[in-house]
Amino acid sequence: MYKRVPLLLVLIAGLGGVYFFAQPDKSTALAAYRNAETVATGKALYGEYCAACHGPDLAGEPDWQSRDADGYLPAPPHDETGHTWHHPTEQLFAITKLGTEAIVGGGYRSNMAGFGDLLTDDEIYAVLGYIKSTWTDRIIERHSQMDAAVLAQ
């Protein structure tokens, strides 16, 4: 019995290490747009989970800055004409995982549900990497500077 205790502790410690190291590395996740395989995965996931609202070309819904009859804003574009690139990746990640209402709070209403039950953290970062990969170098640079400032905090 006592000989098994050290083995059990080793297994528990090993599983804890796997959990710790399996968490997405923020700096790697923020650079997902540079990895061709990750971008391809993100593009496929975007097509499956996001394109219905945000458009297959990332152009969003028409008149996305004006509330509809129910008080909701239409899905914004994720290309350069939208405001996605004005937000750090970590904020975009939280919105994608938890939904806009959960992040904004204060009774804010949104049709953007969280995808945390459908997508893993790595898959969410892959989708965000795909979106970022479609922007111009100038916009990517501005967004990367914002991410670096947030990561440095």
C-alpha cells in the first residue's frame, strides 16, 4: 500500500503539470495569425461557427452600427471596416468564449452568444488568428502593438 503512494503522487503531479502546460501560452495564442496550420483551422471553424452572422467574407451584416427593431446591433464585420481590430485579442477571446452580454454587462443586449461550450480555447484563438491574418500589415502591426501592451501589464 505505502509503495503505491509515491507512484500516486507522481501521477497526480504529472497530471497537474499536463494541465498547467496544456493551457494556451498567451504569447503563442496572440501570434496564431502567423501559423499557417492554425490559420487554416481557424478559417474552417470560422466558416462553421461564425460566417452565418459575420459573413463568409468577414463583412458582417448590413447597417451593423444601427440597432434593429429589437434593440440588438447586427453582427459587425471582422475585416478592416469593422472595429474588431480595435480590441485586444484577450478581449476578443473573452467575448467569443463567454458572449458579449457577459463581458459588457450592465444589461447590455447582444445576439453574440458565447462559444465556450462548443470551442476549446485553442480553437477560439485559431479563429481569431484567422481573422487577424486577413488584415493588412498596417492593421496587424497596430493590433499587435495593442496586444503587446496588454500582455506587458
